[in-house]
Amino acid sequence: MWGTGVASAGSTDNLGGLVGFAARGIESLGEWGVGLFTLAETVLPPIPSEVILPLAGYLAKQGSLNLLLVFITSTMGAYAGALLLYWLGAKLGLERSIRGLSKLPLVDREDFDNAADWFRRHGRSSIFFGRLLPGVRSLISLPAGASSMHLATFSLYTLAGSGLWNGALIGLGYAVGSQYQVIEQYSRFLNYAVYAALGLMVVWLVVRSVRRSKNARS
């Protein structure tokens, strides 16, 4: 069967905290939910595939998800998100796209500028290799669309890079899926990392807001 939709008993019982919550969410939504997660991660960089995809691989090892379908849906989700940003860049142009998206609370103009600079320096190969770089991975589609990069070329490089990245993370989770002690340690480590990241994000948002207020008054 392509999708099981039924969790194996206790497959997420040993995962606690936010990671356990995410794992149970993936388990409930099934393989297509993994695709939605990766689509969202492509459009909104703060949602990390480094957490979602290893957990999906782990659940596939436990028999809760179909491994092949997890790979397909995650890659197609990433591609759909990339197409959305590509279309936005093509429709609005790079500057207008950056101005609009940089107003989102968890992204900054510097992130978009870095992705645009990466594209200018490396051309179409940046679409493939950019999929392997956090930050650049989510935003590289904007300058590609704004520069009218051929859609077939963009699609080929996006699918290849996203497939490589997703396959590696899913494979990692699948490889350690039978080693419960490793998964438990991984879960605890990720929980600490997520809590720390959330704390730093709040601090960064406050600092950025204060700086913008000072610049507006000066």
C-alpha cells in the first residue's frame, strides 16, 4: 500500500517534548502530511526539515509510514513551495518580492539578499546546490523566477537537489529507526535545540524591532 495511515503501536511513545509532539503529528497526518510540512518549510524557512524528515524516516522504519511515499511527497512538497516562490519572483520582480516577504516576522531582508547574491554568483547550479544549504535553500527560487530562468531547468535542478537533501534526512531517520536509545537521545537533544532556538528567535525579534524603531526615529 502507498500509505498506511495507521500508526504502529507505541512507535512514538518513547519520544517526548516538542519532537514527540511533531512525530505524533506526522504519524497522524501520514505521508501527505510530510509533503505539506516540506512545502511549508520551503516557503517559511523557520520550519526545519532537519527535524521533520528524520522523524518521518523513523516512522517509516516503525511501519507507520511508507518510505517511498514519504520521499515522493516530501520532494514534491519542496518542489511546490519552490514553484510558489519562483512564480512570486517572476510576477513581482526581485525587489518587490523581497520587500513584501521581508516583512514576515521570522525572516529578514538580509536572508533574501544572500540568496540573490548566491544566485548571481553561481547561476543555475545555485538552484541545485542551494537546496543543500539552510537559509539559501528556501529563498533561492525568488531570484530564479525574477531572472526568468527556464522553468524546465529550474524544475530539474530543484527536484534533484531537494530529492538528495530529503533522501539523506529520511534515510538517516530510517537507519537509526530500530535503535531506540539513539532515537531517545536524538529526541532529547532536539528538544533542547528547539527550545534554545525559540528563545534566541524571541530575543532576535525584540532586538530587530528595537533597531528598526531607532532607525525610524533617526
